[in-house]
Amino acid sequence: MAANRRIIWLNVITVVSAAILIGAEVFGAAFAGSWAIATLFDLGGIGARVLDIMFVLCGFTVMVQFIRAAHRIEPFTARD
């Protein structure tokens, strides 16, 4: 039998807001870093796109870890 649960909207909004802020920083740094490295080593357009993909995947990993950690600290549901 499923237990009655309610969503704690304050925690959900807090985690989503922090994820948006941190995501903007992480992905902005990923694109800026890939552009800087591609320019420094004269990798051209394709090299820049490869670095974009690699850095964005790293950024995605960071965001997933952040949301998982934030969910442990700020649970999204509570039992009634």
C-alpha cells in the first residue's frame, strides 16, 4: 500500500533555482573554456566543437551530481 506523500514545493523551487544558477555558470564556463583552448592551440572549428561536446558532457555530469546531492539535503516529498 502506497504511503501518502506530499510535495514540499519550497525545497523543489530552491533546488531548481540553484540548478539554474549553477547550470548557467557551468555551461558558460564549458563553452568559454573550449573556445579559449581551441583558440590557443589553433584547433579550428571542428576542434572547438569537439571540445564543446567534451566540456558540456563534463558540465552535465557536474549538474547531475549537484541535483542528486541537493535532493538528499532538501527532500522533495514528505509523508503525511
